[in-house]
Amino acid sequence: MNNLFSDTTIKKLATAKRIGVLTGAGISAESGIPTFRGQDGLWQQLKPEELASVDGFMKNPRLVWQWYEYRREIIQHVKPNTGHFILADMEKCYPVFSLSTQNVDGLHFRAGSKNVLELHGNILVNRCHTCNKYIADVHFQNGSTPPRCDCGGLIRPGVVWFGETLPEEVLERSFTLACEADVYLSIGTSAQVYPAAMLPREAQQHGAYIIEINPERTPLSTAVDEFIPGKSGEVLPVLWNLVKPFVKV
């Protein structure tokens, strides 16, 4: 696999001071988290808007909670994979290392990453839809009444739904760090979900060397400096093994 990487890519990563990373569903899929709406026939019969939108939640909060508890159950039984752990190790070796993720599963944190910017929120936290207060230890069982906040508002999972804007501070920080990066990696993402998909392009416009790691080509592939085909859990350890000895911590 060593011949997958150009000398330029290895040199750029070895000498960089500021690394930026964007991860998508692909890296989580390698841990066993489906990139689609689940295998169960019930979910396949429903439109995404019924399960991941404010309108869908207000119309049928019990159904939406059932869906998210189903997803949480999957997440709680999987572990970070090699790709997650390599990124956590890389973070320790560069003066500036930023990781923006479209994933809501928290696996980057569980792998040891510290500077994680969750663009789409986190499925394992809860907040009140009315007062926006974050609430811990919410338990919902199928058939039970959807939980409510002290203010009376419905409690919802702390994720970004269709039609909602991404958290402003997280998005601004992601773009700022992308613009400052020497090297920017796009890993396991389709590069079609905006505004996150703009991060590698924004980094490139500000002079960053862009590396894409993905099993298949995406709309971003023709624009990057190097496209590396493959799963992150297979590509990253080989690449990092070549680069790490030359990185000055």
C-alpha cells in the first residue's frame, strides 16, 4: 500500500504545522454504524423528514424518539476503529490539529481526540426544543411518553435536523481553521453535504495541500492534490507510519 502515497504527500504531512481534517459517515461505517437509515423495515418505509426534522418531531415525537433510541443502541455497542485512533495520535504530534466531523456518534472523542468540532451535533446528548437547555440522563422506552423539560418543552436529541442551521460557533471555527491549514484531509465523506463539503475547498483556496481518503471518488476528487482510494482504517495507519518518524513533536 506504500506506493499509494506520493512523495509530496508524505513530505507535506511531515513538515506541516497546521493540519485540518473533515470526517464523514465512512469512518463510522468502519466501526459498524450504518450510513443509511437502518436495516429495519419500519425505518425504510419512512421518509427522512419524518425522523429528522422539526416538523416530523412535533407531529410524532414518540416515533422520532424510537428512531433515535434505535440508533443510540447501535452506537453504544460499537467501538472506535483504527482510523479514529490514528487521527487521535496525529493530534498529539502537530502544533495545530483541528478535526471537524459530520458524524454525531462521538467516536472521535472515545478514541482520544480532544479538538473535535461536531458540525451536526451529538446523538448522545439531549436538549430542550423550547429553551435549548442541555439535559443529561434522559431515558425513553418504546411506548413511553416523550420526555419533557422543566419548562414544559419537549426534549430532543442534540443533533442538527433537516432545515436547521449548523451551530454557528462550530461552523465558523471549522472554516477559520481550514483557512489556516497547511494540509487538509477529507476522510470518508461524500463531499456532497453542505456547508461541510466546502471546508476542503476553502482550505485549498487559502493554500492548503488537500488529501482525500475514500473508497470511491467524490465530486471533490478531481480538485484535490492527492486522492487515496481505500478505507481510512486501512489507509491511515500505513500513511502515518511513513510520516510520523519525520514529524517534529
